Amino acid sequence: MTFFSGRRLFLGSLALLCAGSLAAAPARAAQNTHQFIESFGKQLVAIVNSPVPLSEKKEKVLPLIQKNVDIDAIGRYCLGRYWKTATPQQQKEYLGLFNQILVSAITDKLGDYRGVSFTIGAITKSGDDDSVEATLLRPQQPPASMQWIVSSASGTDKVVDVIGEGASLRLTQRQDYSAYIARNGGNVDALIKALKHQIEHHSASAQ
Amino acid sequence: MNSGRNGTRLRPCGQAHTAQAQEAPSASRRFAKRHAVFALSLLTLAGCSSIKAPVPTDPDALEDYKQANDPYEPLNRKIYGVMMKADKWALRPVAKAYVWAVPHPVRNAFGNMILTMNEPSAFFNDVGAGKPRRAGDAFVRWCINMSVGVGGLIDVAKMAGYPHQDNDAGLTLANWGIPSGPYLFLPMGPSSIRDGIGYGIDQGLSPWNYVPRGYGLVSFNWAYNMLGVVHGRSEHLDELDALQRDALDPYATIRSAYQQQRKAHAEAIKNDHRATVPLWYHVKNRQQG
């Protein structure tokens, strides 16, 4: 009897242990994602709110973005089906230009905000990635809720998409690029030319 | 343009059709003529080139084609081009002038009024979608804002914890499981077969289209609708400027954003399972029981 009860106890605790570790695995992943977004968000907000000139903010934010956002993965996604047909040279050139455009799109926004804060909500699975609910609070403006899609495919947690008002930034960008290439005879060079033109235009208007 | 639906949805041409048709034969003729001209111009446009885009044979291209859900792209792009010209030369300058001339608090009050006056339509759609909590909120918003909020100019209901929740017949149909159908770019903005039909239903659901003649109500209705269009546009000046500047193919970007946002919006309404009675009611009942 004692043997049975002992074995039962043993099996029961083993089952509990397994169940516990099974349940803990996704919880731990979610915990990591939460920590990642919290630390990235805090650093970002600290730079945005700091009383330094805009140029200094841009300098500070650059390494932060490069470390925490998987720009190359987003770039590959945005080129869609044309990634496969592009030559290695085109791919390299495109990624370089995409990098510049994405970074300047983020740094352009830095001057618009002051006194912002954010809260992190629920974390859910979105395919292989984690989706983190976050709400951006700006003074005298309605709170903006968004979802950050975090992927660990590259080995470390990195942001691969932001969804605002139901629209995924990378998907919208991909359909923009795809439509442009398709209307220019399926030629990736047309896109590269347009992106170069965009960067020139941007740097001219910034001066 | 995507989320400017609030304003653009309340365009004058649809409402004039119902309100004035029976009582003013001359007016109805005028509108019939205008509609005929509109239909004719659409047909001419359609005649210029094929309406439907050819279905691609390449599997990857076919995948993109299916995802865009836009078989009438050639026609849509034509309408888009015409509307963007009209926007550039007419609506956008008017909206900019409106922002320049009217102080922010006044514009805010107009925005509140437009939202409140759209609540009956939102209410009927909430009922249609089987969402009692949302319907109740829309009803309460209407009652509070039309009385205490001075005809909707002050959003008192929002301060009392009843913020506006948008709904329209296109979303209600989506909640009934009706697919969106192909994408359409209509004169009032991005849409789809389903949302276009929804737009027509919404015109029927808005009590403002049934105002009697006299007492200046029809003039008020016209002014209100035109204000709705200009105000709706004025709220998206910077966004649309940025989109026109940054997108390589603004038409495709608007299409993508619109389709994603409509899908997410319909999903959000579907997943809104909040209780109809307030929390304190449950607490009180539990204490008594």
C-alpha cells in the first residue's frame, strides 16, 4: 500500500513536474519577449524625452534600432516574391537602401514627440512570432495602441513588424513595393532607382 | 482617405436622393440627370480600357494577385486618378483653408457633432451585428450628447465613460460572415463590393436623410454633410500628404492599408463580448444573492 501510494506520489509529482515545465516554457518565452520590449521601449522613450538637440537624439537612437530591429529581415519580406528573382548584387544594394529609408523614417519621427510613455499589455502568439500589445501615451493626444511583432528567428529577440490600427507596416510596404515593381515590368532595378531618388529627395529636404 | 470614412460617408449626393426625390420633381430630375452623367462617365472610363486586370499565370504573381483582391484594378486606378485630381485641386485646399480659418476647439466641436449625429446609424448596425453593449453605448451617447452636449457639440458621453465606437453596415455584413468581395475605389474613397453596399444601407439608416422640408432642416442637412466631408478630409491632411510623398505606389498602399484595417475592425467588433449590464450590477446582485 505504501509502495503504491509512494509510486503514485512519484508519478503524480513527475506528471506535475512535466506539466509545470510544459506550461512554464511558453510563459518563459512570453516573459523574455515582455522584458525585451520593455527594455527596448524604455531606452527609446528615454531618448525621445531627453532634452538634447534632435541631431544628438538621432545619433543615439541609431545603434538602438540596429540592435533591436531586424531591418534585413523586414527588407527581405518587403521585397516579396522579387527577392528570389533579384541578383545578389541587387539584393545587397536594395538592403542597403532599405536600411537607410527605414532608419530615417524612424528618426524623422523623433522630433514630433515629447513627454511620451508607454504601457505593455497582453502577449500572444502570431504564427512563429510573439505579438506584444503596447499603448503609446502622448500628452494631449488620444492613446495610440499598437502591436509589436517580435521574432527570435535570428537567434535573439528582434522587432520585425509594427501593427497600428490593424495595418501591418511591413505588409503595407511589401504591397507598395510589389505593385511598383509589377507596374515597372517586374524589374527590381526600377525599385532601386526609386528608392535612391527617395533618399536624395529626403536628404535635400532635410538640409 | 481610409479612415476619413466618417466624413466621406456622409456625402450629399446619396442623401439628396432620398430626401428630396418624392417632394420636388424638378430636384429629382436634376439628381437623376446627375446620376446618369456619373454613370455615363464611369462607362466611358470603363470603355477606354478593359475593366478587369488579366489573371497572371505565374504562381507567385497569382499569389500577389489574389492577396490584392483587386480584379477591377484598371478601372479602380482610373477612378483613383480622377478623385486624387479633384482632391488636389478642390477638397484638399478647402480642407486646408478650413483648418486655417476655424480655431481648433471649434473644429473639435464640429467633429463631436458629426460623430454624435452618426450614432443612430452606428446603433442600428450594432443591433444588426448582435452587439448589445455597443448598441447601448451608441444609444446612451446619442441621448447624452444631443441633450447635455448641446446638439452633439460637446462629447459629454466620452467624459462619462462612453467613448465613440465606429460601426457601419459594411462591418455588420462582415460580422454576418459575408466576404468583402473585390476591392473597389469609389468616389467616396477605398471600398469593396460589400462595403459599397454597406454605404448604401448606411444612407438608409441615417435619420438625417428623412428630415422633412421646411424649418431650414434640408439646408442644415446639406451644410452638415458638406462639413462632414471637409472635416473628415481635414483630419487626414498630414497623413495623406506623407502617404503621397513616401509611397512609391500610393494607390496600392491605400488599398493594402484599407483592406487590413477593415479586416481588423470587423474582427474587433466580432470579438467584443463585453457584458451588457455594468459591472456594479453584477457585484450588487452577488451581494444580495
